[in-house]
Amino acid sequence: MKRVTGIGGIFFKAKDAPTMHAWYKRHLGIDVQEWGGAAFNSTDSDGKPIGGTTIWSVGSEEGDQFAPSNSSFMINYRVDDLYALVAALKDEGCNVLDKIDDSEYGKFAWVIDPEGNKVELWQPPAGQ
């Protein structure tokens, strides 16, 4: 079974999210959208889309998106078979959170790494 197949997103907290958005937009050219992030679409060497997107987002410190972790970041990893991977992680004694979300954006589950960081696992919808 394949486990992680790529990075689906990088999320981090900021004391002043609007200032961070402006800095990344001005200095690094990231097209930060109203929702606080940007979507990087995968392309081939000629710039043609090949499927797949990586999300980058800066949010406020007040949110609880990363709970129960106290970390200031969370990485979202793409996976092929979320339910099989969650079962394997549980069998291996990992701290897998009980909740699994299944939505139009795909299937999501979370595991806590040995240092307490929340890791998001994401199985994209078919065709993405």
C-alpha cells in the first residue's frame, strides 16, 4: 500500500495574518486570496496543468484548526487510500484522531506525530 503520495497543503498560524499575507504577496509573489491562502496547481515543464493542487495558507493564531496540537503549523499529505492508511496507522500504535471527514473536497483524517504536531491526511476526490 502506498502511504503518502505528495503534499496537499501547508498551513501555519501568524500573530498578524493580514501583515503576513501582504508580505508574502509583495516579496515572494504569492497570490494570496481573500480566504488567506493560495492554490499552486501542478504543471509540466511547459506549464500545462497535469492535475493536483497544493494549498498554502496563513491563518490567525486564534483558530483551533490545529487542535489538539499547540504547533504553529500543519502539513496536509496526499494519500491514495485514506481508510486503509488510517487502519494501518492504528495497528502500528499511532495516535490517530477518531474523526474522518468525507466532503466534496475529499476525505480527511488526522494523526499526531511523536512531537505533538497534528498531521492532516487527505485523499482527494477522484480525478484530482
